[in-house]
Amino acid sequence: MFKNNFKNESAGLNLSKILFKISLVSLILSVFAQVYFTNNVAIRSGELTDLKTKRETLKKEIAALEYEDSLLSSLSYLEQKSSEMGFVKMTENVLAIKSSSTAAAVSIR
């Protein structure tokens, strides 16, 4: 009877040791997995912040270029540049002579 009881206790002890080892290994693996995934999220968060900063910088550059474009294409700027280049304001009307070939080319299209 004592021998049979000892076998049961020994088997139970071995089973509890195995379960303890499995639990310990799963705990260690879960901690490593948690650290790995947390690091990945932190790295991607930093990359996302960098991309947002770059996007804002590009938006500012685009706005500055649009402003410069509107200044360079304004009539007052064009008049100033044309007078600097030697163009003069027109004093007489311009008469356009329409040739028949131009009218024919326009009507073909």
C-alpha cells in the first residue's frame, strides 16, 4: 500500500514539475514577445511622427511656391519686367489681318 501511494505521489510530483517548467517557459516567451511588439510599435510611432513633420514641411514649401507663382504671374510684375526688358506700352490699336489660309485652318479643326 505504501509503495503504491509513493508511486502516485512521485507521478504527481513529476507532473507538477513538468507543468511548472511549461508555465515558466511560456511566461518567459510571452515577456519576450511583449517586448518585441512594444519595440516595433514604438519604432513605427517614431517613423509616423517623422513623416508627419516632413508632410507639414512640404505643405509649407508648397504654399510658399504657390505664393511666389502668384506674384510672378501678376500683371503688375509682368508690366514691370516687360518695361525693364525694353517693351513699351501700345499707343495705337493693332489691326489683325485675317488671311484665308488661317480661316481655312481654323475651320478644319
